[in-house]
Amino acid sequence: MGDTETVRHIGGIRTRALLALGLLLVVAVGVLSACDTGTSPYGDQAAFQADLASDRGQLFDGRLDYRSQLATSVGEPRTFRITLTGLSAEAASRSNLEGTLIETRSFPVGGVEGATLTSAHPDVRVALLTDARARQVIARPGDGVEWRWSVSSNEPGDYELLLTVTTYQGDSDRALATLTPPITVHLHVTETWSYRVSSMLSTILAWGGAAVALTALLAFRTPIVTFVRTRRIAWQERHRDNYRDGYR
């Protein structure tokens, strides 16, 4: 009886060992097949990196024209405009922005271009104008694109906007080039007469409300004091009566 159980135990071990060996063979064959067909994860990653490097190698020089200073008045939207141009012999000699205080930055372009203008301050509103597109295309040297935003604030002061530009790989969100560091645009918002009048009215109304509340408090002060004093006198009289009657 003991020998039979030993034989069964050894047979079970052999069966499990054969199953494990078969599973290892299946996995090995699968890995070798994937390597032969070029579908392994490592192969895909290498191909992806190669495509990315190839697309970056096809970028060419571009120039970003912008202004780092922007001024407006309270409640009055101001348009902020930038242009991005693929450099050619002609484009290198002129800017697409008119006026003074124009600054430039070099930036590699060639394909889908995107730009964003943001502000972390809650009093500043930035909106891409409806006739501008968030992403545009520069296919060859000499091509140019532009973006325009409406910028405004309801409070005077000095604020900072952040301008970023990105060259994307096709229609994806993968960046081939990113403007580093981003451009800081300084926004100066001045007061207007209407803002000053509105602020004065708000202050007067606030002080007026406080004066009304103080007057009401003083008006109710006398009856409140009288009521409290009457209750205190009544309590003292009841207290004295209890002592007279011998309860305390």
C-alpha cells in the first residue's frame, strides 16, 4: 500500500514537471516568433524612437515675432498677436509684425504648429480669437502662421502672461520641439474714469451700509438695555423673596 502511494506521488511530480516544461516551450516559441516578425515591445519602441528622430531631423529654422509688453485699460480688451515663420532668404530679412518693440526668438518648425497664451491670475481673461486656429501648418521655408488673442482685465495692475509654442508630430500631441523657456509677456492695466467712479460709489455704498447698521444698533440699544435691566431687577427681587421665606 505504501509503495503504491509512492508511485502515485512520483507520477504526479513527473506530470507537473512535464506540464511546466511544455508551458516554458510555448512561451519561448512565442517570444522567438515575435522577435522574428519585429512585433516585440522592444522593437516597437525602437521604431517609434527612430520615427521621432527622423521627424525631428526634418525640422528647419523658424522665427517667432512677438511683443513682450502689452498695455490696456480696465475692461477694454486688447489684441495680442504673434507670428511664426519658416525661414527663407526673404523671410529672414523682414518681420511679419508692424510697429516697434518687436522681439524675435528662433524656433524649429516644419509641420503642425501650436501656440498658447495663459495667465494664472483670476482677474485676467485670455481668449483665442474666433478667426484664429489653435494649430496651424508650416510646410516649407517661407510659410508663415499667426495667432491672436483677446486680453482684458477688470482690475488695474501689472500681470504676467505665459506664451508657449510647440511643433507637433503630425496630428498627435507628441512634441517635436517646444519653446524653452516659455516667453513671459508683461501686461499693464491702467485705471479709467468709469472704474474710479465705480470704485468710489462702491466705497460710499459700503460706508453707507455700515453707517445704517450702526444707526440701527444705536436705535435698538436703549430698549435692549432697558429689557435686560428689567429682567435683572426682577430676578434679584425673586431671589430676595426666597431668602425671606426661608427656602435658602
